[in-house]
Amino acid sequence: MIEVKDLHKSYGRQGKVNALNSISFTVDDGEIFGVIGPDGAGKSSLFRILASLILPDSGSAIMNGHDVVKDYRKIRQIIGYMPGRFSLYQDLSVEENLVFFATLFNTTVEENYHLIKDIYQQIEPFKKRRAGALSGGMKQKLALSCALIHKPEILILDEPTTGVDPVSRKEFWDMLGRLKEQGITILVSTAYMDEASRCDRIALIREGEFIANDTPQGIIDDYPEILWAVEGTGMSALLGELRAHDKVKSSFAFGDKIHITVEKSLQTEELKRYLANKKFNDVRIAPIAPTVEDCFMALTS
């Protein structure tokens, strides 16, 4: 179990920049816990503290009964840590990297091969290739294999799918699901809101603070607004007109649609007439169910 209480971390002269501000949460054994938020929200600072790589200014973090400050040597034995940037030895081959990390923890690749088999088999045909020459998805699979080779109790993954193609992203999350079935507790951070649904519980983070902490569905169920999707040509101009309407509370582009929240008194036909008067005659408007990203936008607006 992971127990974090009132964690605070600041940077800069006289600690003027707050990276984390009174972060508290728990993670149950065998759970996938996601920390979801944009770049600069504090995700990496939080994970580096939990991995005992940097010290908090105040607060505490207990990982399976071990304090990340007082028991840092033990912490480094029970966790597998995968930083946001590829940090393996690029001049070593795939196989050499894996053997090296196994040796660091006084184990062998053969002893824990069952843990990484599903992952490593996908890159094993390239085991003689230098790690620096691998594709983005293959680098992530190698990094995950190295983080698992000593059979950690807790896996800490800092934005593991950033810059990875959609197919590799799906494969990666499928792997995490299989690791969870083996009883490994997983903390994962991401800026991709769509990955939230793959977690058991998530925390939405903004400017070093958790603004929501629940199951993905629990956060969606708490969404307080009326949400519509608007489609049409001239998206940029359309977005501007929607934001100018006095009964449209918020308006954001989501791919090929615009998601808007509206006052209860506004009807879709009324909004269509308004847009038709602005020369938008092919507009489609429909109520939609919110996503985690909609919830994040509502909480931060």
C-alpha cells in the first residue's frame, strides 16, 4: 500500500515555484493508480519523490511500509521506476541493458523472465541492436522490461506513452493490465486523458494540486454541466461565435468537434438560429456524455 500525506515540493529561489502543494492520497495493493494532468502540473516531481530520487520539502510518503526518505535504500529495492525520458544505455544492446539491470539487483534475466516474457518477446528479435537505434515503442518496452527484471512490488511509470504511436500505446496499457493481474501495484502518470479509463482510480492534477481523486467513472458522474457537441465548417470562427453567446458557459475544441457547456434555459434550436444568423448554416448540435477530459476542463475553467 502507498500512503502519501501533505507532500510539498518547491523550486527556484526561496522556493517560490510550487511543484507540489499538500498532495495526499493512498493506493491499494495491486491497483493501477493514474495521475492525469498537463505538462508542468507536478507529475514528475511527485514520482521522483516516490522513487526516492529527490526529497520533499515537507510531508511523508510510505511505500509498502517504508518511508521514502528514511528507508530510501529499501525503497529502491522494491520499486521499478521508468522515467519520462528514455534513460537506458544507448550504446549497449537490448540484451546487454537487460542483463546489466538484472545484475544491479543480484538477480538474472532467467530468474524473472516470466515477468517480462510478454513484453520482451516483442523486442527479442532485435536483442543485439543498440538501444539508441530502437523505435519509440520498442524503447518503452525495453525500459519497462528493465524496470521489471528484479520483480518489484511497485511500478512507477512517468508518462510512459509520451511520443509513442497509438498502436504501441494500446499494447503498453494491455501489458500493464497483465502486470496488475500478477499483483504488482502500478502508479502511472500521463497527459493523455483518454488513458484514464485504463486505471482503477485516477487523480487529476493541476499546478501541483489534486483537483479530483476517484474512479474514472466516479469523476464523470460528478460532472455538473450540460454538455453539447457542435460540428460545422470554419471551426475557428465557429468557436469564436460560440464563446460570444451569453448562454454558452464554456467552449473548447475537441478534435473535429467543439464541446460546449450551456445554461439550462438554452435550447439547441435557439443556438442553431443564432449560428445561422452568423452564416453557419450546416451546424450540427447534440447532447453528449462527458469524458475525463471534459471533467478536467470543467474543474479548471
